[in-house]
Amino acid sequence: MVPALRYLVGACGRARGGFAGGFLGACGSASGRPRPLCGGGRSASTSSFDIVIVGGGIVGLASARALILRHPSLSIGVLEKEKDLAVHQTGHNSGVIHSGIYYKPESLKAKLCVQGAALLYEYCQQKGISYKQCGKLIVAVEQEEIPRLQALYERGLQNGIQGLRLIQQEDIKKKEPYCRGLMAIDCPHTGIVDYRQVALSFAQDFQEAGGSVLTNFEVKDIEMAKESPSRSIDGMQYPIVIKNTKGEEIRCQYVVTCAGLYSDRISELSGCTPDPRIVPFRGDYLLLKPEKCYLVKGNIYPVPDSRFPFLGVHFTPRMDGSIWLGPNAVLAFKREGYRPFDFSATDVMDIIINSGLIKLASQNFSYGVTEMYKACFLGATVKYLQKFIPEITLWQQPMKVSDNDIDCFLWHCFAFTCSFK
């Protein structure tokens, strides 16, 4: 195989049955069956591929697109359990294009975030995808936050983020007339975009290059084939068998898994380690009334507390013109559970038995109680928001986002997800 795939093989380990295989994810369209490849250098049945990517979110679709553009002779398929693409993490996030200021200098996260933001802006321009480079203020509202803010500013400079400025109260008001603060970092390269629209564009690129997308394909098992399929001319060329919950199967040489909140479970199916385990957290937002949207021009963030994996409650403009306020961070009782009372006994038992949640909760008990309190009492969240924009009052309080619009944030290497050992 090509060198890129050799690296994936070595990184992932051995699939069940002894095959050294990696696992790849892809994007897809709305076909329930694999469609014949539009291009590629080999003939194969529509149920076998050189590479299969499990997961039709933005990570899987970006991986699929990159692979097929670099290696157009390979047949590549994407498997997605839902009927549509990009409906979970990709479709449930604040839509912020982060600049990379938060990450440790020289770390892979910092490098990928800075480079990724530039590439995303470039891609959106090429494809005509709407975005807004509206900037961000990280605002210190208390004197004790200023040393942390200055340290964050130095970190941003080390990460190579362009245009960063430390600004005082008068300049804060020039950028955000209704925002109050002692000092702030002005980060002009932060923006917003609809990430689902980006993901669907990745899917279109992938399919136009000859890739195949299978939706409604929920992976149940990944194993090594014991014999070649009957009447198959491919023999054991495709030794990995991926089965879904309907009993259908796909064969391939290599697999890449990009399964979002189910990454640990799919990894375990593939023969790799399930660690770190996924612990789902839900982020509830408030929606500012339309007549009050003039209060916020760009992103307004608090100074983060490095003890916690969350950035804190912030003000986020959306591409549709609305303003989101939040999120809090509360434990979810179901993976991909976006409503407060979504519940899965399996997921809850997994959290209790297999994750490091108990250790995390014991170390951050007061923070967790505060987040739960803010989730239950709207006034507590509004009081916190008033530190930044006093004009947001209980009388003019935001409207709670309807259940269908509550977002779940999961820190999975880039936004809010929580995976703990």
C-alpha cells in the first residue's frame, strides 16, 4: 500500500483476527447502497473498497476527501449510521472558527488550529460558503483575571496568531460598545461558519472525485474474514468485514474510524484500545431576543480557567444573525442526547464503570455543582452574563432555546467534548 496507509496501519494496531489495519472514516450522500465508483484504477464489486471510513461527520468527510484527492486510484467508501450526514457533533456546535490561542505552544493542537483556520477560510472562499470573520474579545472583568489574560496573550503570540492585541477599557467599547471589562485580548482572525455546510461540501468533493457514501449503515461489528465471499472474484483481497445492524456487510483492506461520541466503542470493535473513554457533556444555550441582538457584534469570551476543559459561558453570533449565550457544561445521560431528559441506561453504566468521571467529579465538585445550578436556574446564568453586558436583564431575559435547538458539545480534539481516562 501507499506510505500514507502504512502509517495508519502502524498507528492503529491489529484488527481482530490478526490483521494490522487502521480505520478510516468518510462522508456521504443520501444513497442507501454503495454506488459504482466514478473513477479509480481498479474494478471491484460495489460492496468492497480499498479503504472504508466509519463516520459521516466533518472529521470523517475531511479524511475521506483528503485521501481520495491524494490517492485517486483507490476506491474509498464512507459509512454513516444516520440517514443524513453531519447531524451530530458537526451539526451541534457553536460554529466558531477558533484562532488557536488556547493551546500549548508547539503542540499539535496549536499547529493544527492555526493552520486549519487559515485553510478553512481559504476553502470557504473557493467554494462560496458563507462565513464571517467577526473577531473575538477575551475579556477580563475582574482584577484577578488579568495575569491569566496576559499569559494567554503571550501564548497566542507564541502560536503565531496574527493581529492579536491587548486592549484597555476604551478600546473594548470601540469594538463592543455594550461590553464592560478591565482588559481584553482582541483576536480579529476568529470567525463563524456553518460547519455542517462545510462538511456537506467536503462530501460533494469526495463523491465528485469518485468516492462512495452509504447512509443508514450503523456499524455493529468489524472482523477478519475467514473465507472469501461466494462467487467473488476478489478472493481474500479485502480481508476486513464490516457488518451493520441489518446484517449487511462491506469488505475492505483498511478502515479509518471517525465515529464522534462512539469513537471508543468503534475503536474497540476494530481491535484497538477503547481508551480514553468518552464521557458526554451537554451544553445548554440561551437565545438572545432578536430585538436585543444589537448588544453583541462579535464573539465575547471570558478568560478561561486552565483547571477545566471548558472555555466558559460566552456570547456567540451565528450565521443566521441570532446570538447564542452559553454554554454551560452538564453531564449528559445519553451519547448524542441533546435534550435534558434524554437517557440511555447503557451509556450511564458505561460512564460509571469504565470512565474516569468519578475521579474528575471528586476533583471538581464545586465547579460541577455550579454548572448544574446554572442549568436549572436561568437567573444564575443571566447574572454571570451581566458581568460582560449589564444591559441583559432578567426583565429582558433571553429566551431558553427550544429542546430541538439545544446543542451538545463534546471535546474530541477540537470543541467541547470530554474524554477522560
